[in-house]
Amino acid sequence: MTTAPTSQVSQRHRGLIARIEPFMGVLGPLVMIVMIAAFMGVFEPARYFRLSNMNQILLDAALYMPMAMAMTFVITQRGIDLSIGSVAALSAIIVAFLMKQYGFPAWVCVFIALGLGGVMGLINGLVITRLKVPDLIGTLAMDLVYRGFALVLAKGLVLARFPDLITEIGRGQMFGILPTPVVIGLITMVGGYFLLRNTYFGRYTIAIGSNPEASEMTGVSVDRHKVYAYTLMGAMAALAGVMLLGKLNAIQATSAPYFNLHVIAAVVVGGTSLFGGRPSILGSLAGVLLLSMMINALVTLRIEFFWQSVASGVVIILSVATYAWLQKKDRDGGGSVGAALANPDNKKILILALIFAVILALMFAMGAVLAAPPGASG
Amino acid sequence: MTADEKPVISMRGIKKRFGGVVALDGVDLDAYAGEVLAIVGDNGAGKSTLIKILTGVYQPTTGYIELDGQRFTMADHSEAIANGIDAVYQNLALADHLTPAQNLFLGTELTRKFLGLSILDNRRMDREATEVLRSRLGVELRDMNVPTESLSGGQRQAVAIARAVRHKDLRVLVMDEPTAALGPQETARTLGLIKALRDQGLAVVVISHSLDDVFEISDRVHVQRRGTCAGVVKTANVTVEEVLGLITGANAAAA
């Protein structure tokens, strides 16, 4: 009789964790969003919570929504795409030229851009599936190729001033208050959710990421659906390129340098597993919002722009480490610092770290002692 | 089975070469409806290659397969499924992050029309999966909405089997070491499933290393040895020692 209630409690406890787990992707970023909001509410409430600033955050987030949606598919299939920044820049530059120099109508150019991005994504997919180049190297190399073409085309030029349709896509307002890019971004997110739940592509994306061999055995065309995912990724990167073009009303070959990591960070923060099989479109949306809020907070606090890169990196590491810890079945033991130091491997790593600390300390001391006034030589 | 009964499927003179290695050298095999045929043999005897040819994964270098006495060829596994032949592999070929129903229909999803597009009919797949598991295998899962990875080994096996038997025109079911990764209780349950499928009129072909299991469920035993068939015996007429002898080659004449 005495054991029954406890086992019931532990049962219920496990049930609760199991029930929460699918929503971790959304809950995690939501908790962080609330934390950022609370922090900013204490330190910079007036400037952070202004309507115009909220608008700014959404506008910034919208740019990444289509890409985060597509990247969710790519990562769920155990893939990665590091070329999206260049795909966005190259497609935007090509259509910018078509509009500025050849007078193509803007609406045609939007579709041309999507098509070009899709083709670039298709090429990525073929490089990975047909030429058997691992996705990391394949898309990194294609990133160089696309960026190179963008530089060849645009040289150092900044193309600016585009038709109203383009600026509407990039920074217009719909229904009075809702920015057009946010509407576009949310539509792609909803589309992604539908694709994931209700189409062969979505179902096979999870199956491929979960167990590629089993998918192949049961007649799923693994390579074809991988190509689909990269094609979608390319098209969505191009859409982001057009949105960026309209947002800035200008474009150059070096635009969109940090799209890759920003989007991957948003997706991973949102709980989509890098090890495949676990997508979370809603989580990706939350991740995009979180990163935009964080970067905006840094700007509002007047922290130097370059710290953004540091903050993004730290958020990625923290969230992936947290998810890895949550995935771990056995969370007992290995708790205290003392126990960790007793491990011989950890001892050796500690010694290595100490050696480096000593060498660095010595060299700094030596440099400071021997320092001469900086001359004209350098 | 009785001599006048025709086999559902026959393999004749199957030879398979991988580069210079001859994996199978002129193997014959017959499987009858309502019968469990066990394939036993040492590692590298060609069991897996044989059933991969039977299920269309590999194509024989020479030799042919007959279905109801008609010669036919399969370009890939999906053609085998279309012809009523399916397999449950040792690794079960389940996508662990999908639900049991999604796994059951993996590769053959049901669709419905939505604004002129065909989209997945998740509700119907859930319903039919539950129905197949209950009516064909007598298995009821507590929760159909969990990832397959959270199920027990026996339940996962049931999902994999259900995927094969879901097809109404399935006639030949091939199982590769169905009990290898299971505990005693789950093994007994899986053997029960195999018997139930046999009684439903399927021709079941089982690869197994466990002679205990083989003697419990099989009607005939096909012994592979070094790429050839060392003999086909009726389970009722032999002892474990005799089958072991065939496997190791100690008494090659016993067939």
C-alpha cells in the first residue's frame, strides 16, 4: 500500500516530462523570449517596448522566417545548407540588374528570383546526392561559387532604388499595422507546417532524418526528397534575398553574409534536432523571434554591433547543449565538480589548459617587460 | 505440404555473384501457402542474399523466380510488394521518430483530395493502422500517438509485421531473424504472431539462428551451406542434431 502512491507519482512525473518534451522546441525559446522581455523591461523599457521598435523586431525576424522554415526541412533530413546567404545575394543581384538595366517588370522579377534560387538549391541537392559530396563541404563550396558569381556580376557596385513592389515586399505595411514581410514570412511558416504534416515530402523528410536506410528499404526515394528540400531551401533563400533587396532598397555582392548561421541558429534553438528526425516549425518561428529580439536588445542597450556575433554563437551552443542534455536518458551521477576532476581524462585536459595558461601568462609578462614604445616600423 | 499442392513461389537455380565472390550457387526454394519455411545456416551461407533476391532487393545473376508457376522478374523491392511478397528485416526498418501508424504506411501513404491536391490522410491511416494491429496481430497499443522509439521490442516487431500484412494481397512474408533481439517473453509472443499469420494462409519464410524457434514454428527447414542448399527437411521428421549436421556439413547425405 505504501509503495503504490509513490510509483503513481513517479509515473505521473514521467508522464509530465514526456508530455512536455514535444513542445520543448517552443517552450525553450518562449522562456528565453520572456527572459529577454523581462530583462529589457527592467533596463530599457521605454525604448525597447515602443511600437516602432516592436515593428523593427518583427521586420527583422520576417526576413529569416522563410529560410528558417526551409532549413527545418533540410536539418530534419540530417542535412545542412551553408550556401543560403550567397544564394540570396546572387538571386537578388541578378533580378536587380534585370530591373535596373533591362527594365524587367518587378513582379516578373520576383518569380525569376524564386526560380533562380530554386535552381541553385537544386544544384546543391544534386551535388550532395549525385556527386556524393557531403552536405557540409558541398554547400560550403557552392557558397563560394554563388558568392563569386555575385562578385563577378556586381563588382563593387551598390544597386539601389527599385520599383514600389519590391520595397513593399521588403518593408511595406499591410492592413495599416502589419508589415508585409511579416505576412509573407508567416505564410511561408504556415505553408511549411502544412508541408510537414500533410504531404509525402514532409512525412519522408522525418523518415529520412530518422532512419535513412529504413526509408530506402520501404521504398522512399531518399535522394529525390533530399533534392526537394535543398530546392525549397534555395527558393526560400531567394525570397529572403528579394525581401532584403526591398528592405534596404539596395543590394551589393557582399550582402547577406551571416544568413547561414543566423538561420541555422534559429532552427536549432527552436528544437529541431541536428541529428535528424525531429522537426519543429513552430520552434523555428520562435527561434527566429528570439534571435531578432536578442539582437535588437543588444542594439537598444547600445552594445557595439560586433557583440551580436558573440551573442548568437553563445545562444547556439547553449541551446544545443541543453537539448543534448535533455536527450540524455541517464542524468544521474557525474554531478559534482570534484567527481568530474577525478576522471583521468578530465585531469589531462585540465593540465593541458594549465600549461597554456602558464605559457600565455609568461609571454604576456615578457612582452610587457620588454615592451618598447611602438615605432614607425609597423 | 502434400505433393499435389503447388508452391506459391519457387526459386530455381538461383546464382548470385558479387564481383568475384559467389554468394549463391544454384539454389532452389519452394514456399507453400499456410506453411512456415525456416531457412537456417551458418554465417555467410547465403541466407540473407537468398531472401534479398526473393524480395526483389537483389537480382539473381542467373536463375529465375516463379509466382504461381509463372516466371517473373522484379526490378526492385516495390515490385515484390506489388506481387504480394514482403519482408520484415532484422533491423525492422522503422523510422523511430514517426508514430506506429506513420511507420505502418511509410512509403505507401493513404491520401485524400484537398483543393484538387492529394494530401496525406492522417486520420484514416491512424484508424486503419489500429485496425490492422488488432485484427491481424491481436496487438493493441496503449497510445498510437507516440514515436515508435518509445515502444517495446515486441511492439516494434508487431508494427513492422503489420506494415507487411496490411496489404490485402500479401501472400509471401519473409522474416529475417525476427527473434534475434528479443527477450524470452517477447520471443514467445512473436512466434505466436508468426503462427497466426500462417493460419491466415500466408506463406511465411523465416531466417533464424535459433533452432529452438525453428523447431517450434516451422513446417519445413531449408538448410543453406556455403552458398548452396544442403537440404530441405520436414521439421516433424528430423531432430535438432540432424539439422545441425546439415548446417555444419557433418552429414551431407541426410537430405
